[in-house]
Amino acid sequence: MRPLPAADPEIPDIRSATRFLLWLAGRITWPLTAAAVCGVLWLGSQALMPVVIRQAIDEGLVPGDMNAVLAWSGVLLAIGLVSSVSGTVRRRLNVYNALSAGFRTVQLVVGHANTLGAALERRLDEGELVSVGTSDMHTIGHAFDIVGRAVGALVSVVLVAAILLGQSPTLGAMLIVAVPAIVLTMGYTLRPLHRRQSAYRDLQGELTTRLTNVVAGLRVLRGVGGETSFARSYRERSQRVRDAGSRVAGAEAVIRGAQVLLPGLLVGAVTWIGAHAALNGSVTPGELVAFYAYAAFLVEPLGIFTETADRFARAHVAARRAIAVLRLYPNSGPHPAPRPMAPFARELADEASGLTVTPGTFHVVVAPPAEGMRLADRLGGYTDAPVHYDGLPLSGLVPEEVRRRILVVDNRPRLLRGPLRASLDPHAAAADAVITTALRVAAAEDVVEALPDGLDTEITADGRRFSGGQRQRLVLARAVLADPDILILVDPTSAVDAHTEDVVARRLRTARAGRTTVLVSASPLLLDHAEQVSFLPHGRVAATGTHRDLLARHADYRLVIQREAGEIPERDAVAEDPPATSLTPRGGDE
């Protein structure tokens, strides 16, 4: 089987779950059509078997004609082979359709999440995104898994109704009326299930979010002795999820009971009418056997109808979750006809703060932590704030170019699971010598040297085998290796000791000479190496100049820096990293 197709680069502008499911179906039209054809052959051939059996009895067994028995037996064997082969192919196609629809949904959601950038964490819980990529994708895939069987069931029921109309108008008419009535009744029983599944899905996403948050902050939780409190809270929330799941199970139990009862009543009616017709002599022995065979056969397509309704009801709930993510935009909405960025680094100006970054400078911004993060998001183009690049609105430029030319590194150092080399160089485009140079700029070469396999050492999610300062320096090395035109760093040395911080500041300025580098930090050691400093005490630029100049003429700036300088000995004393000359990584995961 050929590999699954990649998701379309364009995010569909779809406002309803039904339209989203139809859009997914349109992306896999041919496999769905092939599965439907195989489903028709699979169940349609089974629907013809009672006809063949009837003919074998009436034309062969009753008159004692063994040639007719053998001939009809050969026909029955051929039909069985068609059913077997088409069933096998249908099953493979159904699995392909399920995986294609499910992973296409994940590709769309993850691809769109990449465009949200910093806005993602503020507007969507982690657990919600995890649930879309796990349970929701399987739920949507299961709906497309049953399409081939559903089409085959519909065609086979129509075929059986036509055959029964020819043999017994009463049975045929009853089937034509009963089947839609059963489907409508099952649809009515699915309505409470739909509501309960939606509530269960909300609670499940909330619980997943809470669990991921605790896993990320387990060290802090243990440090404050909050394990017992969390366990109690998690137990209470999990009980809510369990109760919601029990309500879903109750609705499913009603559906399963109806799935057995309603087709069973129809089968009993067909059997009763056929038996009375045989007693009256109005049907042949072969037709009586065919009636029983049809009665048994109808259980499967009617069960498929019920299962189809159930799966699409679940998929409708899951699709709404995926749409909720796809409808998020990093700004007020998508910008039409984006313009390309000018070559080389140009002036970057933020109207909200009044900050102007001169091309090719080593610029340090002193601002409160929260305001510093907001400023970095604005300068990186992650918000719709009025930021201009070379006089043009940053939000109106080509997003791919903005991401490639402007890199924002926040103060939460994160590494990816896998070889350290892949985390530092995701595009596998740099030679070892280039990576080593970037590591030296970040004063992180000793971290890699102490690893058992160097750059090829496997690391866990978030690089938990490293201390906070080690992670921070490795992430800085990754940023240096990316070599963007404009590099924006938020507190890049907050977790390292003073000696290492000074080394990093000197090497970083040298490595980034001629390119624009913006650091959001109040560290005197970084400010000493700044070519230009901007002071934003309340979100607006209050002063601009060199570090020494601002110390001499701006009292508020001096107070901030003196307070920061007073913290340096304490930070050095409790630093997570010893001096760079003796640093060794932790021996295992925490």
C-alpha cells in the first residue's frame, strides 16, 4: 500500500464539523470510492447467496437433479470468492482511509499550531492539543473506516428489498418501511449520546492539561510539598471524568440494546411471515430457506447502520475540537497578499513601546519580565501589534520569511527528545565544526564533552538530564547556530553563574557582529557589553544610550541595575551550574 499523502498546506476555512468531515472525505475521494465499491461487492454478493441457495433447492434437490445442484454450487463458490476477495481489499482500504483522515487532521492541527507561535500557549491548553492528536484523530479515523461497509449495507438492503418484493410483496413492503424506521429510531437514541460525549471530551481535555502541567512542574511540586494536595485534586477531577464516562456508557448501552432489539424484531417478523406462507403452500421449500437466510443476513447491515451513526456522532464531536484549533489565528486573522521582506536586516520599530532597533547592533532592553516577554512577541511578529520592519508592517510580510529571518528565544529553555545533535540542528544542515563553534559561543562545549556519546547522545523530552543553566546554554547554542538576521533573546543567562554569563556575553557579541541582536535582560554583565541600551520601566522607552551613560544620568535605571547587581552574588552562590571550567552534566533524568 502506498504511503499516506501529506496534508495540504492550506488550512481549510471551515466553520462546522460536518463540513470539516466532508472536506476530509474530499481529500481521499478515490480510496473512499474504492472502499465503497468493495463494500458493495462484499455485502451484495452475500445478499445474492440466498437466491442461489433457493435455486439449488428448487431446481436441484427437490426434483433430484444433481447436475443443477453442482452448477448452483459452483455459482455459490464463485460468489463466496468474490465476497472474500472484496472483503479483504475493503478492509485494507478502510484502514488506509481511517489512518489518512486521522493523520491528516493531526497534520493540519500541528501545522496550524506552528503558525500560532507564542499565541498558542495563551489561547489553548496543552491537554486540548494532546487530545486532538491522540483520541480525536482516532475517533475521526474510525468514522471513515466504516464508510465502505455502510455503502455496502445500503446497497445490499435495497437489493434484498427488491428480491423480496418479487417473491412476497408483503415482505418487500415491510422491509422498505421498517429499515428507515429503524435508522431514524437509532438516530434519536444517538442524540443524548452526542451531548454526553461532548461533555466527557471537555473534562478529558481538562484532566490531560492538568496532568501535563504537573509532569512539567513535578520538581516544583515536590519542593513545596504539594503532592498530597495535587493527588486529592486530581482524584476529584478524575472522578468527574469517570462519572461523565459512565453517562456515556449508559447512553451506549441503550444504543447497543436497540441495535439488537430492533433488527431482531424485523428478523422475527420476516421469519413469521415466511413460515405462514410456507404453511399455506404459497412459497416453495427453496423460498422458505431463502426467507430464513435473508432474516439472518439483515442483522449485519442493520447493525452497520447503527454503528455508522454512532461513529459519525463521535467524529462530529472530535471534529469540532479540531476546528476550534484551526480557527485560532496569531493575529486578528489571516493577512491577504503578504509582501516579501527586504534583504538583509533593516530597522525594527515597535510603536507600542517606542523602541527602535538599529540594524547590526547588540541591543539590550531593560524592562519588567512580563513586559519583556510581550515586547519579544511583538518584535517577533507573534501578535498584531503595530511593529514595522524597514517601514513596512511586520504583520503584512510573508510569515515564512519572518520566521526565518527573526528568531525569538524566550526564557524557558526547551530541548527535543532524541539525539542532542537533532535538537541543536533540526535541519541537519550544519557540520560538526559549525556546531562546536556555536556551542563555544554559548559556553556549552563542556556540557557536550561530558556526555557519553557527545552530540549523538539521546536526551529525553525537555532535556531533563541537564540542569537549568545547561539547558539554557544549549538552547542559546541552537539560536546561534540558526544564525537569523535578527535574534531576540529573553533572559538568556538567568540560570548561569556570573563567570559563565560574562563569557557568554563577550562571545555572543563577537559571534553576532554585524547582525542584529536584541537581549531582554537587566543583568549588568550583559549590559556592559551592549552597544545600545533601552530602558522601559512601564512599557514605554524612558531612556536610550549606553549602559554607563544611563547609569550616570537616569536614577530609575540606576536603581534597577543596582538591585540586579545586588542579586548577583546570591545567584552565583545558588547557581545551577558551577563555573564553565568544571561543569559536568547530571548523570540521569529527573
